[in-house]
Amino acid sequence: MTWLNEIGATLSDTNPTLVTSFGKPDAELQAYAEQTVVCPLTQFGLIRFSGEETQAFLQGQLSSDIRALQSNQIQFSSYSTPKGRMQASFYVIRRGNDYLLQIDQAIQAAIQKRLSMFILRSKTKASDATSELALLGVAGKHAKASISKVFGAAPDAMQVIEQGDIQIIGLLNEHYQVLLPQEQAKQVWEQIVASGATPAGEAVWRLSEIQAGSPWVTAATQEEFVPQMANLELIGGISFTKGCYPGQEIVARTQYLGKLKRRTYRMHVDSLDAQAGQDVFSPEMNGQPSGKIMLAAPAPQGGMELLVVAQIASLEHGLHLGDVNGPLLHNLALPYAMN
């Protein structure tokens, strides 16, 4: 991806496609808090499904109602084991006659391979669209104004505006993605920067997704959560009427028998040591973990913001990082209603 080098991106030593920053991570965080940032979203991969039976195939594999997805919308969704544990979460995006699954890049290959195993005689084909298509993210206080300035309009949450080969995607909490061919990425990037957006790395975008309550499954948390634990049914990522898919029986039983004991919460901790997959503890649990961190990112005010999947009953007793004597987690608001 030569254009990433041309725009001054700092790439990860361990993952040469991952943009960690543009050399000033603290300033990038402040720009997100006070103004607008634009981020190359190379932490995500794209699985393309093509063919006349694609919709029916995905309907039988994912938790959301794929048949209800219109061309001007996106969905949250998930793919689970037969025991109802999420192996991956996605944005599902329609592009022409194809369906794209946006997924954490580190788990893309394994999930693509697993889904492909079940295609059998279905008239659909899975392929990697990551090298063909680019994703740019725009977030911050003035993100809507920046998107409107460049594209003439900004979509509502979970809606899509198409302009030729470019799709402008609205996400929860007024942040946005731009999906476009790789060869157009640098030109559009420069237009967004010219609108007043500061270039920023992956951690800043991760913070924007935490603040939106977007439940991304990563390699550190595969098979840890039932979809409702990740709040997926609150944001349109689960259908309870669509019929069978892997884990559907567990998901339905959890919903209708009222057995949900964990939820995802947005929290802050005065520590820089939190990471996805790390356990959190509560005094009433007698030394057993009360939950697990789904996502963690540095916060502009210091410390870190987190998405934490934890026992609902533990909230009143307090959650701590690492052990019951560790730093206290402070609950923050999510942009959607909890019930």
C-alpha cells in the first residue's frame, strides 16, 4: 500500500499494513477529542461474498437478518459456534450484488476459511476484497461537517450514501467510514484532510468505536461472548425471527428464558495497562473473574477507555483491573439504551 507511505503513516513492526499513528499519537488523540480525525482503517479486512445464493447462505450463518438489509444500509452481525459463542463480529455492507463482511483483520483468514467450508453447493463464493478496497474512518466533534464538506451530505447511523464507486457509511455516535477502490484512496484522503481532519492511527479509531459501543471480536476474545453479552440485539445485530444459524438455539434461549447475566459496558480506568482479553474482578466474586475486556484504547484525558463484558450484578460492587485490588473501573455512558 504505497499510498500509506506517501501520506506519512507509521506502520506496525509486526503488521506492516497496520497504521499505528502519524508520529504524534498524543496530538492525534486531542484532535479526536476537540476536532476531527481521519484514519486509514487497515486494522479491518473485507470478505466478499458473490453469487446468486449469497443472501440465503449468509442468512443461514450470521445472527442478523440479512434479508432485511437494503442497499443503502449496513448491519452489525456475528458468527458463532454451535454453543453460541462469537467467533467474529462484522459490519455487513452491500456493494452492488455482493455482500462484504468487515472483520478484524487478524481473524479474517480463519473465518473466511471456516465460512467457505459450509458453502458446499450454494451458488456463492467467498474472496478477500481487502487489497482491492480501502476503508477510511472519519471521527470527532466535527466529523459530520467534514464528511458533508467533502461529499455534500452525511448519512445517518447505519445508512449508506453512494457516489459512484464510493460508499459513505454512517456509524453509531456520528462517526463515518468511506469505502472505495484502493486507487482512489489517496485522493479522497487528501480531500478529507483538506476539510480540516487530522491524520490519526488505529488506536484513535478504536477509541471512537468504544465510545460508540461497537462490539468488535478480536483474536483475544474469540469464543468468549454470547452475542447478547456484546449488546448485539440492542444495535440490530440479532434477529429472533429469521430461523436457524449456528448458535441460534443458545441465543434464543438466552433471550426468552431471561438468562442473560452479562452485558457490555463502556468504562474508564486510570491505567495504561488494559488490553483486550484481560480479566476484570469484583469483590463479591471470591477471586473469580467477573468479566473480560473486549476493547481498550488510550483516552484523551489520560488512562484508557474500555468496552468490558461483565456480570450485571457486579456493577454495584465495583469492577477492578487485574485483581480486586487493582485500579477501579468507572462506568461511562453508551450512545444506545441498555435494557
